[in-house]
Amino acid sequence: MPKDIAIIVTSTDKMNNGKPTGLWLSEFAEPYLEFSKQGYQITIASPLGGKTPIDESSINTDTPKEILDTARYLENTVKLDEIKSEDFEAIFLPGGHGTMFDLPQNQKLQLLLREFYEAGKIVAAVCHGPAGLVNATLSDGTPLVQGKRVTAFTDSEEKAATLDAYMPFLLESSLRQAGADFVAESDWSNHYEVDGNLITGQNPQSTESVAKAIINLLG
């Protein structure tokens, strides 16, 4: 039987200061390509559905055509409200600064993350994707990340990117406040953490490692 994966992407195209943002394309594209090679069935959803904004900063003249070509799969995403956890074996949240604005408060996403996690299914996120985990709780009300080894885009990386002032919160700090055992490596290093069925990656450089860890757990 083919494995089914739900990829949840942002619908936000602007930061608080009006600066354009969106999805970091490689963080979606690299896993999408890896999952496709395995023959997995992939559903792409976003809070608003429809076309997902791509952060222009994530594309340059050196971006491989294979990565650029995946943008066509972001033209008409499913609305998040239509996703049912029982239809999938894994949920994956790629990043991009847009996720900081629409994933943390999305109640449907919080419900899905709880259902996936408590069913022993894979919950995975990379870079700013773990913003979706900040407010996620288990059925008993404890934070999903409490006591879990996790990583995400670090406060140090956010400051180095000079975008910390435009964020609604700092991701590393918020995950720590939720009780996560946050593990940070040096800026821009390929680093990911696996704690049971929870997989997180620190930054864009960690995306392929996260995708391979998901594939490894799916078996």
C-alpha cells in the first residue's frame, strides 16, 4: 500500500511590516521530490487553500530547475479544514517565515497534530515549520513538545537573517517556553532531531535529512 503524507504550507504572503514572505521553496520541494521517488501519495494543504505564496528570497539564479518545477504543485492547495488525520501516515510542515503568522493559531492544525502524534503517526517540521508546534497540545492539555528533543530555526539564525524584529515571536524561545528540550547546533548547520515519532530540522540546510528521516520511519 502506498504511504500517504500531508504537507501543510503557509498561506501568508506578508510579514507585520508589509515585507513579502511565504513558503521557503526548497523546504517543500526537496521532501516532495524525495517522497515522490518513494511512490508516496502526497496531499498539499494550507490554511486558506488555493495558491501558496513562495518567498522570493528562496529562489535565485542557482536554484535547480527540479526545485523550481515543484512550484506548480502549490497552485491549488487543499484547504486545511478538509484534511482528516485518518487518511495519512505522516504530517509535514515545511518552513518559510509565513508559517510564523498563520500556523501557530490555526485550531484545525493543532487538532491534526494532536491526532497524528497520539496515533503514533509521524509529525515532522523543518526550519520555521515548527511554528505550528508551538501551541499544539495533547489530549491532557500538556504541550506536544514538552520534554521532547526538538530543533527549529534558532534565535541566533533569526537575528543573523535580520528578521527577528519582524517576527511575532522567536521560534526557539517559544518552543523552550512550551517545555521542549531544544537542541541547537551552529548557524546554518545540517541538524535534525528524532524523538519517537516527532522529527524536526533546524534550517533549510537540514531539509533533506528530515525528509530521509521521515522515509526511514515510514519504512
